[in-house]
Amino acid sequence: MIESKRMFNSPAWLIGCVLGWAVLTGVPVQAQGTRGLPDFTELVEQVGPSVVNIRTLEKVSSRRQPGGNADEEMQELFRRFFGQPLPGQPNTPRQQRPNRPQQDEEQPRGVGSGFILTADGFIMTNAHVVDGADQVLVTLPDKREFKARIVGVDKRSDVAVVKVEAIGLPVVKIGDVNRLKVGEWVMAIGSPFGLDNSVTAGIVSAKQRDTGDYLPFIQTDVAINPGNSGGPLINMRGEVVGINSQIYSRSGGFMGISFSIPIDEAIRVSDQLRTIGRVQRGRIGVQIDQVSKDVAESLGLAKAQGALVRSVEAGSPAEKAGVEAGDIITRFEGKPIEKSADLPRMVGSVKPGSKATLTVWRRGSSKDLQVTVAEVEPEKTAQKAPAAPAEKPQASMAGQFLGLTVSELTEAQRQELKLRGGVRVEAVTEPATRAGLSEGDVILAVANTEIKNVKEFEAVLARLDKTKPVAILLRRGEWAQYTLIRPQR
């Protein structure tokens, strides 16, 4: 009986039943594991002619600096003290050597890749491949070589466009990144270590990978090495879906993690580079941070999403629109902000001068604010936090169960920090220390209630359940942030 059970439960018996059923019903059966690996030969033939090798040159001065260089000094020492030159060097005093002509020489600077966007010679690559080069040389797979002109470089997105004078060039097809799926096969063509037209393949490991301010990268396991930068990432339809840009490596070589710029983002950048030579990006003038789960729960948000405003730049569009430090921006133009990195991307894609709607979560309710988007400018250095006054006002001990001793803000402090109210932290003990508060912090809100002075601070504390965590909105220098104080039990 036991042997009978083993026979009927055996894999061979089950396979026999399936095959027998297939014969009786006429349904074709495909054995497991017979699906073949993808064949990339047609894709290489289709896209390969549009992928180029890019070499850059830079001018290096051959003139000697005052005092000579280290090699010449060492040679002179050997000649003086030992009566002979260093091995392989002429036995001639430096003063008696003939003067060489002083001129600039062009030396190789780097190698990268690119792909042809238009038949009349516009080529896309990485900004770090061509930025700072004195000369750019483009070599096609058919061995034709052209001197290229740099049309525009955008370091923030690492996208650049160069132009060669030619017509009838083979161009790539641009794909739809939204159709790209994790696990999908992709292929790269480039010049790793200067080896032209090298083909590697792999799968999409992840999408929307946050590694930059303005770009959610495509992560793959396609082998990418130095020289692949600027080359195309190609899907199985022969369409370019990304620009190979970065790798994660501890050795300088490929370690199985590569990042590509999504082609839709790159095209938006390249269009501006080709039309005006630079990229215009929107800004609203806020410093932001992630919204933690604890903060979301304490403020009544359904989930941890949005961008926490830590500071608002003076005179910025955000300040004019009424955005305050401690606000959580949950939507931009009606689109939800899932994580803080979404906000600069959304704002950056808006044309400067346009009006947009910000939805902020402030003290338990949502509010729509109208903001006029400005253009990105060089970052400003944050001002140093104001020093504490020499004379400290009388301190309140009402917050001792939270580990807080606070005092009134002076009028000078309010004006310098541009605050309507708040209380200054004079001393901290457990559990405030554990929550990260320190002397000099300014508390702006407690338990989602705005605090203007010590009296209001004490009134809010009197209503609290002293056994539950308390959300605190604080200001430190020019930064605002939430923290959660858990009373000791």
C-alpha cells in the first residue's frame, strides 16, 4: 500500500497523466524550461550603426613653471652629488640644456560613447564625457571620424549634446520609459576601456532609483565600465530607453549594479540644450526632508508621504505664497508627492514664471497655495544660527516631563529668525535629549498646535496625555524639523 502511494505521487506518474490528457484533448504541452534566452543579433544590427565612440582631448602646457618640476630638481641633485644623471637621463646641467619651444600640446583626456539623435549630426552623450574638453572627436562604426562641436552641457542631469557636420546619419528610435518593466531584458552598446562597439546585456533591476536631485535612474545588471558612459540602453524592440551613466563599484570596474538616465528626462534636457544652449528649471525656494512614519502619525496624515519643509528662503516664491517651515507639501499641481525627492523633479520640470498650486498639510488640515515658479540659481550658503542672548529670560519648568525647560523669545530673536512666535529651549534632559533636541532650539508647535509664547506652551502641555508620544515642530538655525518625544514611564 505504501509503495502504491509513492507511485501515484511520483513526478513521473504526474507527467504521464498530463501528457496523456494532452494527447486525448489535443492541447499542445510545452515542457518547463524550454523557453530560450533572447537573441540580440538583430538589435545589434539595427542599433549598432547609430552608436558612436567619443574621444576628448585637452590642451596641456609644455612650458616649465618657475623653479622647474620635481623630476628636474632630482636630476640636478644626482648630477651635482654623484656626478652622473638618473638612469635614462642626459648628463647635461639644466642651465646648459637647449631651450625647447614653449607651446600647448593636445593630449587624450577620456573616452566615452554616444548615440545619434538626428540624421544631420546631433549626438547625445553624458555631460561628464565632454565637459571641459578642448576638442571632441566622434568616430562612427563605419570608421568615419568627425570633429564635434559641444552644443550644450547640463551637469545636473549629466546630459550633453554635441554636433558633427554630416548628413544622412543612421538615427536611434526613442522608446517609452513608462512601458519598461522590472525584469525586462535590455542591452547596452558602447566603448568600455576604449573597445568600440562592445555589446552587453542584462535585465532591469529597478526603476525610479533615487541617486540624484532631478533624475530617478533605471538600475540594471548590464555590464557597464569606463567608456560605456553616454551609450544607449536598448529594449528588446530596438528602442533607446536610457543613457548609461553610472555604476556602483568598490573597485572601479563593474560589480553588477549600473544606472541609466531615463530617456524621456534626457530628451527634455537635450531639447532645451539644442534650442537655447542651457536648461531652465523651476524652483520655489524651500529646503525639504522626508516625512517619517512617526511624524505622519502624529500629524494625522494617512501615511508617510510628501515633503517636509525644513526652511523657506527669504523672498522666495514659497515665502510669497505663504509656505511655512514645518508644512508638509503633499501635492504639486494636483499630483501626489510620494517621497520628498519627487518635489524638486516636479518643480524643476515647470517653466520658470509659470503659476502652480501647492497643497500643504498644516496643523491637521490641507491648504492650497498659489506659487509663481522661479528659475534655479546657484545655491546660497545658509546663514549662521544667531547666538543666544547674554541675559536669559525667566524659564518655564512646565515641560519637565518631556525633558524640556523653555523661555520666551526676545523681540530681537524673533526679528532675526523671522518668526511670529515660539519658545526657546534653555535646557534638555531625558527624554528630550533622546529625541534630538538641544539648547537653543526654538519650539514652534506642540502636538500639532502652534505655540506663540510660554503661556500657550504651558496650556497645550496641560491638556496632553503624559503617557503618549508628543510631536514637536522645532527650528534650529534656518532649519525646521519634526521630532517625537516619548515621555519616560
